[in-house]
Amino acid sequence: MKALLRLVLPQGIRDRLRQWHRGAVLRSTLPQLESAAPSSPLPTELLSRLQYAWDNPGWIARNGLLTAIHAALGRTNGPVLECGSGLSTLVLGALTKPLERPVVSLEDNPVWSRRVVHWTRLFNYDHVKVLTKPLRSHGTFDWYDIQPDEIPSNTDLVVVDGPAGDTRGGRIGLLPVLGAQWPSGTVILLDDCVREKERAVLTSWQQMTGGRADLLAGGQVGQLTL
């Protein structure tokens, strides 16, 4: 059937049909997370459908991070900060909707930010705020241009999947810029810890705070508990 469609339909029409189908899958699948029990793992099939629907190869939140987010939400109860928006923003919006836990997501790419905002509005995730913040120099590293008072002081879950790994200083800026305000017990999840640079960031954060560092999902996600 797919081969027949390729012969009959022009590429542009096939692309639009694929985009429509992905959007339909996202609209039907994401709301299922709103009733997900914190004590039960997220179904792998559901996560696979969401990743297909979001369609952002190379930059999409993988199962390890999404599973870690779900587990961490069950151990925390305050606002959530996310660094780097995308599918994980929508997953956070769905999982936190029952209690309307505030979610603040930082994004340095205005085009990408608008895409994420479009979907948060479509799903009525009014408790999710996407802040478009360009990267700027903070001395020895670049990080989001944000002030500590723009983030709720009682934030106790932080998801770090940005900025991009090739940013000057990587993702080190989180704690030097914002970390002093967070309470004991705050959980920080750092994605892409299969890369040496991110593991070095996790080690640096542990040394800064004296917190407990763990590797989850086969080393994909670093977890720091303050």
C-alpha cells in the first residue's frame, strides 16, 4: 500500500498526509498520560507513539528521560523547571495537569518555542509556561538569559535537556545561575549522560552541592538529589 501511494501521490501531498497523521496520533495519545499513576511505569508502546507523533529525529526525548521524569514527579510535589523544550514539555504538561503543578520551560530557539507553545495551548496546559530566553555569556560559560526570581523558589524538580551540547560550557550553568535557591530534596535530571561532557557536568554539580548523583536508564540520564 505504501509503495502504491508513493507512485500515485506527489511528495508534497504525502508529506502533508504524514504530518496530519502525526498530529492526530499526538492528539489522541498525549491525553492518556493525564491519568497515568505515578507508581506504574509508562507503557513503552505509548511512548513510542508519542515519539513518532512529535517527529524530531536526533533531538527527541527518549524513553529513559520520559520514564525518569514520570518517576521523579512521584517523589516531588512542587513546581517543575525544564531547560530545553520539546516533547518532554508536553509530557510534563500531561503528567502534571491533574494537580496543575506549574511547569516553566526555558527555550533559546524562538521558532521551536512557538511550536511547543502551540501544542501546550491546544491541550489547554495553562499551567505550562514556555519562556523564550536567548543564551548569553555568564563569564566562563553561556546559558539562558534569566534571573533567579523568574523561577518559583519552591521548584523541586528540574529537567535538563538543553541548551545544546555544543554550547560553551555545556549545561553547567544551571546551578551557578539558579541552584542556590532550591530546597533540600530537589531532584535534577540531566539527559544525554551517555556523553562524556554531560557526565562531567553531573560530577561538577555533585561537587558543588554535595548531593547524591546516580545514573539511570543505562547511563542515559543523570540524577542529582540535593
